[in-house]
Amino acid sequence: MIRKQVLFWLLLPAQLVMAQGPVSLNDCQQWAREQHPLLKQEELYRQMSEMKLKNLENNHLPQINLNAQATYQSDVTQIGISMPGIDFPGVSKDQYKAYLDVRQNIWDGGITKANEMLEKAQDEANRQGVEVELYQVKEQVNSLFFTSFFIQQNLDILAKKQETIETRRKQVESGVTHGVVLASDLDLLLAELIKLKQQQTELQSGRETVLAALAILTGKQPADLDQLVIESPDLIQGNDLNRPELDFFDMQTELLSASSDLLQKKRNPKLFGFGQAGYGRPGLNMLNDDFDTYYLVGVGLNWTVFDWKNTKREQEVVRLQQEMVQTQQQQFERNINIALDGESRKIRQLQDMQESDRELIAVQERITQSSAAKLENGAITMADYLQDLNAEVAARITLETRKIQLEAVKINYQTIQGK
């Protein structure tokens, strides 16, 4: 028997085992991040950057080009002197050559290094942009998580109400049977039970819809998310922000700085070596009309001494773009601080309201108990009793709603902070 039980647990699918455990909001957020298609873009950006950097490394290698051409020209250089006994060589009008051009950078003014820094900054900015978009998924997960939890709490309260009414229904049925209670009282209870079941069906359908959406985001089955639990965070209020957008703004500034540095490097002089080796007619000796091999080597210097302040103006544009990024960051931080202040006020409000909710529930409980006693003594009608019972249930739902709202606001506060 023991062996069969051990075998059963070993063969039980992992998903079913996981479905039995509680699921926290942090679990859902982590799963949603891992399942999001945007996460793959980080790896794609990394691969793209690696290939671009390898291409930039090739700037240190010689550039080799193979060229070939055949031409016919209307005229050629001639020696316009005629001397007896001397035959001056001539050049054919059809000419041919095939040659290799080789160019080797000796110093490119730091352009390659500046391009590498620019590409690295671009890669970091691209991947941080993905992090910014992924962070928005947290808000979706938070909304679905707390909506599901809120619905479940309402279902639990309605289940307790159903137990109370079922108990009362049995008592009334007994009274109707013995002729001491009117049948209309029983009908009121039955009608209330029907309404209650309709509410439960509607809430259950809503919860299934929410869990299905959460399952799509997290890549799990709805059954895996059946036991959601709230872990109340230790809230530290303040303006200490850790949002991915802030890093994104910093990386955009660094990207613009790298762009400005590249503009400056383009003004530097560039030293290079070159060579050419070929075969054709004529070769370097224009007076030799035979096919011949040839080569030449040399060094060159390229320097844009004046660019009519184009670089200076382009760098000024970059500086203005950096100011725009700083302005956007300031506006973002301003909006975040406004949002944090609003959430902080909500927290205090919900905490205060819960105290009055508990007081109201205590009063409503006494009213319901008094109504139950009056109903048994025939002092009030069943409709009066149900009205008081519904008021107590509504008060309990309000308290549970505020409890969940408080935890949701705390989580939202942390999400806004970037924690």
C-alpha cells in the first residue's frame, strides 16, 4: 500500500502539485515577466550589438578591393617630334588593367573607438527601453490579482450568508409544517436564496474571466492560480525612486554624449597607408605599350580643416536634445511624486475608514441578532429580518473591500516607487 502511494506521488504531474500551493503577487509578476514576448528583444538587441561591434573591429583590418576595366579612348598622348632613324613609341587607344587596391588605417582619429562607445550606449538604451515596457506589465498583473482576490472575498462572505439563510429556511419550513409560520415567509427566504445564487454565479464567472486573463499573462493554467494570497508589504513611504525609466533617461543622456563625441572625432586628421598592384596595358610606364605588372605604395592624410561650423552646430543640437531628456525626466519625477502623494493619502483614508467599518459591523450584528429574536417572537416580518441581514452583509463586504483596497494601494505605492 505504501509503495502504491509513493508511486502515485511520483507520477503526479508537477502542475497539479503546484496548483495546490499558494500563489503570491510576486510569483505572478515574475511569471508574467518571464512569459512576456518583449523579454526576447533583450537577447535580440544583444546579438545585434555584438555583430555591429565585430564589424567596427574590422576597421582596423586592411580594406582590399579588386578592380578591372577596359577602355577605348579617342586620343592618347603622343610625342610630336619626328627624327630620322628614330621611332618614338606610341600608346594604344584601347587600354586594359586589373588591380588590387589596399588601404590600411593607421589612425582614424578615434572614430572607430567612438563608434564602439556609441553602439554600446545604444544597446544599453535599447535593452533598458524593454525593461521600461516590461515594468508596465506589473500594473496589469496587480489589477487582475486584486480583482480576483476581491471577488473571492465576496464569494466567501456570500457563502456565510447562504449558511445563515439555509439555517433559517429549515426553521421556517418546520414552522410552516406545523402551521405556526406563514408560507409567504418561506417564499421570501427561497427568493433570497435564488438571488444569492445568482450573485454567486455572476461573481464566479467574473473570477474565472479574471483568472483566465491572469493565466495568459503568467503562462500558467487557471487552476494553478486558484489559491491567491496577499503578502502585506512593509511600506516605506518616501521619494526614493528606483524606476527603470530613470535609468533609461540616464542612458539616453549617455547615448547623446557618445554621439557628440563621435561628431568631434570626425574632425580629427586621419592617417592611412595605401597600395595598388595590378597588370595591364599600359602599366605605370605610359610609353610602354605592352602588358605589364605594376605596383605603388604610399601614405595619406585626410583632415577637414574647416567645416564651416557644421560640427559645432550639430553638437549644439545634441546638447539641446540632452536638455530635452532632462526636462522629460524632471516631468516624470514630478508626476511620480504627485502619484505617491495621492496613494499615501488613500492609505491613510482607507485605514481610518476600516475603523468605522468595524464599528458599523458590530452595530449591524446586534441589529441582525435583535431582528432574529423579534422574528421568532413574531414582532417583525421576514422581509424586515432580511433587510437587516443584508445590511450586515453589505457592511462586511465593505470592510473586506477596503482591506483589499488598502493592500492594493500599498502595492501600487511600491510599484510607483519602483520596488
